[in-house]
Amino acid sequence: MALKRYLEKNRLEVGCDEAGRGCLAGPVFAAAVILNPDKPIQGLDDSKQLSETRRDSLRLEIEEKALAWAVASLSPAEIDKVNILKASFLSMHKALQSLSFKPEHILVDGNRFIPFPSITHTCIVKGDAKFQSIAAASILAKTYRDEYMLKIHDEFPMYSWNQNKGYPTTAHREAIRQHGPCKHHRMSFRLLNEQLTLF
């Protein structure tokens, strides 16, 4: 099923989504994308439904054709300070603030959002599989986050972030058990399945 181009026609809408909310390590990333109706992008979909190669090629196309786009992140320390849900919203706010011009309405993936000053919003559950602008945002957030996790993998290869991207896989938890957590881990998260102290 083709994704919708807009919620309301003739309104400048921006799609927002995040990546990395359920991870044990690394920042949470968010993106905001205003698509150009005169430059359609074929094949936009929820980033989780696309191959890595397809996501990477769509990222280039989104960056080239969108009217405006921005990517932002909040660090593990910031996540620990405010909690992951709030950090997700704040990273979206950071992305929205970085746009080159102001949209008229925000389409947000999910069922909750902290209102952004002076712009109305609509929350859409599974929005990245329903609206093109949210799908585009999900692709940017995911590809930028994956790229960052590959970079820090070189520093801490024992956690295999090149494969798990910081998600709570069995291998990732086992590496934390063996080596302990590092500066990129979210200390407010349950890093091990058992409630053990890590120090």
C-alpha cells in the first residue's frame, strides 16, 4: 500500500521520527523532514522494512530532494538525566529547531509528543508506515544512528555494535556481563537481564 503524501493538502507538513529508543547504548537520534511535492521519492517506507542498502540510497535522495531536513541526537548521559521517552521528544525538538524554515504542522510517529512551541502536531501510531514524510524521517534517523554506532564500534569492538547497533541482543548483554558497561551505555537502563549491580 502506498504511503500518504500528506495529512492535509496545501499545508506545509514536517514528518518526525526517532531511532534507538530501545537500545542499551548510544544516543537516541531524531529527524525532521519536509518533503517537496514537486520532487517525489519512490519507495519510501518504514526504515525497519527496508534493507540497509535501500535505506542508504533513499537517505541520499531525501537529502537531495526534500525542501528541508535535519537530524539531531541526545547522548546517553542526557537520556539518563531525563528518561528515554522525554529524550526522544527533545531530540525531535532539536531536529525541528534546526530546519531551515518553519513548517505549519508536525506529523509525529507514535502516540505521544511534547508540544513544540507555536506549531500544531498530530501523533500517528505506526506513522512511519503510513505517511511519506514520517517514513523519510525514520530513514534519516536510522541511517545516521547506524553510522554513529559503527564509528564508536571501532573504539569498543567487544560489544559488536557493528552488528547489534546497541540493541539488547543476547551477545550484547553477554559482552556487558564480561567487560562491564562503557561511557556509551545508558546507565538508567537494565543492562543485564538479572538485576545485578554493575560496579
